[in-house]
Amino acid sequence: MKLEKSRRIIRVAKKILPGGSTFNKTAFFDEGKTPFCLVKGNKSEVTDIDGNNYTDFMNGLGCNLLGYNIGFINRAVEKEINNGCLLPFASDLEIQVAKKLKKLIPSAEMVRFGKNGSDVLTQAVKLSRYCTNKKHVIFGGYHGWHDWVIGSSSRSGGIPEAEKKISHKFIFNDFNSILKLHKKLNGNIACIVMDLVARYYPEKNFLKKVRDFCSKNKILLVFDEIVTGFRINKGGAQTFFKVTPDLSCFGKAMGNGMPISALVGKKQYMKKFNDVFYAMNFVGEKASLAAAKVTLDYYLKNDVAKEINKKGNFLSTQLKKIIKKYKLNNFIQIQGMSSRIIIGFKNNLDSDFLKKKSADIDQIVRFMIQTFAENKILCNLSVFINKSHSKKDLTKFAKIFDQICYKISNSKV
Amino acid sequence: MIRLNKNKLFLKGYKNLIPGTKIFDRFDPFMIGQTPYFFKKGKGSYSWDIDNNKYLDFHMSLGSIILGYSHEKVNHSAKKQLLKGMTFSLMNDLEIETARKMIKMIPSAEMVRFGKNGSDVLAAGVRLARYITKRDKVISCGWHGIHDWSLANTSRNYGIPNEIKKLSLKFEFNNIESLHNLIKKNKNEVACIVMDLCAKYYPKKGFLNEVKKIAKKNKILLIFDEIITGFRLHPGGAQKYFGVTPDLSCFGKGLANGFPLSALVGKKRYMRKANDLFYSLTFAGESISLAAGSTALDIYNDLKLSKELENKGNYLINKLQKAIDENSLNDNIKIYGMPCRPIIEIKHYSKNLSIKKTLSLNLIKDFAKKKILYNGSIFICKTHTLKELNYMSLIFNEVLEKNKKYFK
Ligand SMILES: Cc1ncc(COP(=O)(O)O)c(C=O)c1O
Ligand SMILES: Cc1ncc(COP(=O)(O)O)c(C=O)c1O
């Protein structure tokens, strides 16, 4: 595999872009043994700068749910580029997209748009603080890069102590950890922010308990559906698990690669945006709204979620079989959900998404990522299934995984 | 007269679905029915609302448009990139191409980190400064986006906890004493000074150098907000225009002439530290905006462009001032800001705020009737012609004449 250009670009990138680029896109990809820089995508295939093709299971960190270069989306985007993608004030596209979100998502009575997932999650926190007149935030996982999330991670540099003292992490599926925080904080909790499936499914009754607890204690329940939205079910995880949040956040797959996100929720809270200030220059940008419009329309008319879950189910069954075959059950674990499989490690239940894994595990992760790449598969162990993946793509993935597990079980790593 | 039937109809639906105002305009969309709110097309200096009214546009998406709406070359690059993909799984070489151009043009830029919103990169800059200085407080003096540290300094600081508010301090532009005092009072607690260089006023002679000196002496990072000034005032930003180089600076808005792109740039010894922190966005490398930005930067990298904007602005300001003089409204209407972005402010000595508001609305309404989109802040773009500027000042005169009586 030729990687000369990628290697050259790593050197340049590290000189002028801190870290070489966005964190999740560079970890283990900046060692010269994998592609580093992509230049083109088509359906489930991407091309790196050296001209190598890969089947992509990263999918732009989950945003390309339909695959790359989708004709009908491109046409919608091109039309708005021609019309001028940023115009004064508002456009009727906002109304159209809001209406489609409302159709798809049960709790969406009103809508505000953003660009990043982080934008709308942080606005949800601000809105909750205002609506409840309370201060503390408790949250379950990764919800973007803003201070209230990163303050409790291992990369919390530059975040004021004052912020760290008012945002707290609870343990997913451990309702007691919420009760404990509630007691410790004297009930001064504005909202609970959580995703419904990151590594694990919610245990029976967990969500219901959280929902009831929030209602009883006047805490707003905010669902982070940035990953689960349109993926686990076209109506999001809230539809799948039949729990209704007060506010929820969507992004990533909403525009199939165009930068757009949305905060949706109950009218009684959302209308407080008449006081709470949220206005950014690019949130009405029309090329992304147009992409969202036709993408959501597609989700409405075709059960894409069902299709990718079926594909993912097929794959995860294969992967589990392989793990069993090589007796690696006590080490490697298939986590996540069918449409986004996480190849995880047992005994590594720490939910700090940034903490360095033990050196051994780092070594294995590196080996996996690089072996996948050698075999023309792009995978960072967070496996996003998209609609364009063919059975052949999935079978190939399983085959390489088999080789990887074989080597691991024979300690060839 | 303009017909705004569809505008009125759509607003009802909009208000039921989308709460609050999306943009910063000093006036809420309650004006609807009298002025347009929904737009469908823009080309050069003109925009079209959904009732198909065509306006000579000085709004320019609040300054995100420098070259005119729907610029041919910029669009061409964006559309070419569209066929290759939008957001990739790994980095894309356009990040490097665009970063390199910024590094060439902007004095303080040795490394670059992209974002989508201006607010993103300003918050990233503040976090970096807090990390480097190991201090928490931030001093600023204008509008720097929606995040807590910035919003805390405004009157609409709802939903921000007190302990966070306390970390944000405000100084007065062009008042070096106010800065001195703040820093003295908060000795060894201030991480950075965030400021734009030319919002309403030009910096007084020596002011910026003095700020830089104070920052350096107290080991405070200096961050310039070039969201509006960048590429408009000078290809190298206000920092180049005024000859003062900050530690970090933030660009957005016009960076990609309407495509959503922003950037934090700065000196290597600071930017390198960003690697210890966590600033990561799924869409930060979204390639269509980068392609647009890269092409826009090529066009911006020409002193003639900023000179042209300045000349046009000066030409217009002269004419507007004349109209103000002729209507003897010098005590009531004042023009501030840079020539490429004149700000027209109305002073009304009546204590009755609603009169002032009505008056401002009247102006906007009357301009709209004459098919000019104006909201007090005038953004000059490359495609504005002298003829268009003449028309603008003619209507300005008419509008003033008509509304003169309300000032008394
Ligand atoms: C669950 C979850 N929430 C929020 C985010 C933040 O979204 P963005 O990167 O668009 O700001 C992510 C992104 O990876 C995510 O996975
Ligand atoms: C000077 C200045 N800084 C920052 C911002 C924030 O940028 P954005 O709205 O893209 O977040 C703005 C936006 O209008 C601005 O004018």
C-alpha cells in the first residue's frame, strides 16, 4: 500500500494544525501506517490522498448515514449554493425542516437549529438552567467539547474550577449514582443530559426511573440523540425506548454530512428562548438546511434505520461468533447498538472517553486499526453502519476481524 | 409599496415552530407585515424575499458576505468539492490548503484550528488562554458570541450561573484606565483580553499598543476578535491594518463568503498547547466550506479589495452625512464605524423609549418600501456600485425628510 503522500501530509499538518486535525480523526491514524488524509468519498467507499480505496466504517464520525456522494442530497445543496447559501434573516427552509423533525420525533414541539452537536447541547443546558432556576448539571457521557462536559474528563485543562463544581458525571445504568448526586447537591439540579445507547443499552426500567425522577424533582431531562437520532430508529432512541424527554438534541446524520444540528423539545420550555439568548450567524445557512430537508424526507419515507440495523445485526452476530471462536470473550466485547457497533474491551468500563487506555490495550487498538487499514477498511473501532454498505462490505469486515482475532489469540501482537 | 403576503403568512408558522429570534438584529421579527423576513435568493448586491421583492441589500447576512451574494468563483469551488464529499472520516487536505493561506495573510497566524461558528473559536481561544495562564478570568469589551463567558457581559445573560458570570469582566474600548483598573483589581487572575479592534470606534492612537503592553506585562494573552474586521478592513485583518499583533485571533463570518467556517489562529508556542486540550467538532473539517474559504481567501489576498471597500464606504458616508446635514439632524443621527461598515445610530432625547424604537423602525420600514434592505448597520460589499450607493443616499435623504418631524 502506497502511503507516501499521507506520510508527508502528517508532517505538514502537525506543523500548522495543532494535533494535525480533529482529535477523533487522528488518533492512531498519524503513524504513517494508515491513510491520514482522505480526498473523496462515494457511497461506502473513500479514497485517500495516495489513491488507495477503503470501505469506510467511520462514516465521517457517524454523519454519513446514507453514504457519501448521494445524488439527491447533492442536488438540493447545489441549488441553495446557486441561490446564495447565506441570506438575510430567515428562510422557509427552516420551517420545512422543523416540520419534518416534528413528524419524526415525538417530543419535538418546537425547534432551534445549530451547526454542531455541541452547540445545541450547550444551549439545552443554558435553557434548563433558566427554566428551572437551578444550577447543577449531571450528565452521562460525551456531549460535545464545551466546558460542562470536558471539565470532568482527563483533558480538562483550561476549564475553570467554578464550572467543574457545577457539572457532574453519573454512571449510566446506575440509578443510585443519580440519587447520590441529588442528595449531595441538595436537589439543585437543572437537568440530566444523557445518551440512551453509547456502549450499553439501558437496563430495564432505568430510563423510566430517570424520567419519573426528573418529573418529580422538576429537573429537565435532555436526551443527546446526536448518534442515536435517525439511526437506532427513525424517531430516535426516545421512540425506540418509548421515553419522552423534555429537550433533545440531534446532529450528525441529520444532514448526511452537511453541518447542521437541532435542539427540539416541549413548547413550555422551548419558548423561553424568547428570553434566553441564542443566535449565531450561520444557523440559518441554507445549503445545510436543504440537505437536512431532503435527508429527513428520505428518513420519513424509507425506513433506513431498520435497514442499517438489520445490516448491523448481521455484522455484530458475525463478530461475536469470531470472538467466541478464538475464546476472546473475556477480553474483547461487542458493545453499542447494531447500527453503531463498538469493538470494546472488557474490564475497561471506565467511561472517560479520553483517558488513555492501558498500554496493552493501546497496542491492540493500534494493531486493529492498522490491520483494518492494510486490508482497505477504515475503522476506528466505533463502527458506523451506513445504508450504502453491501453484504460484501460486511462480510469483508468480518473476515479481517477474524484475522485480527486469530493473531491476538496467538499472541502475535 | 411592497407586497408581503407570503412573508406574513410564513411568519405565523415560523413563530409557532421556532422560538426566539435567530439573529442579532436589534429588532425582532414583529416588524413583519411591514418589512420582509423570509429570503430565497441572493446575487451580488441584491436579495429576493419570498414575495419576490428584490432589494438592494446592505444587510449582507450581518457581514458574512464580502464579495456579494452567491459569488461565482467561491460557489464553483464549493460545488466542485460537493462531488467529492462533505464530511470525511479522516482529515482532508483542504484543511491544510486553507490554513496555509491564512498563515500567509495574517500576522499572528502560525497555526490554525477550524470551527463552524465564530462563537466556537472564540470559546476555544478563551479555553486555551485559561490553560496557558492557569487563570480563570476573562476581560472583554464587545460581542463575542453566545457562550457563557461572553454572554455573561451582556444584558441577556439568562441561564448562566453566578459563579461563571463572575469570571467575565468588562472594560471600555479606548479607555485604557478602565483596563488598568480591572487588571489591578484582579491581579494575577486574568487569563486573556478579548477585543475587536473597530466595532463602533476606531482605536485611539496608541491605544492598541498600550493594551498589548499591559497584557504582556501581566502575562495575559491578547485575543483579537476579527470576525467582522477580518478580510474586510485589510487582507491581514485589523491586526495588520493597525500594526498590532495579538497572541491569538478569531476569524469567521466573511472567511468563506457565506459558507459556515471559522478559525482560531495564533502563535505556535500557544497553539501547540491546544493539543493538550479537547476541542473537537464532527463538522470542523467539513470540506465544502473549506473549499469555499480557500477560494475566498485567494480573492481577499489583494489590497485592492479592502481599499475598494473603504473607498466605497467613504463615498457613501459622505453622501449620507450630507443628507443628515441638509435635514439638520446632526444632533439626532450619527455615523460610526469603519468605512467598509458604517453604523448609523439614532439619538432621541425623548425619555420615551418607544418613540426611539418607532423611529428606528420607521426608517427600516421606509427603506424596505423603497426596496433597500437596511437595518442600521451598513455592510459594503464588493459588488456595490457607485450607482447603487447614490440610490441608497438618495433614499436616505427622502426617508430623513419624511421622518424629520418625529425627531423634534
Ligand atoms: C453522543 C454525542 N454527543 C455530542 C457530540 C458532539 O457533536 P459535535 O461534534 O457535532 O459537536 C458527539 C460527537 O461526537 C456525540 O457523539
Ligand atoms: C465581533 C463578533 N464576534 C463574534 C461573533 C459570533 O459569531 P457567530 O455568530 O458565528 O458565532 C459575531 C457575530 O455576529 C461578531 O460580530
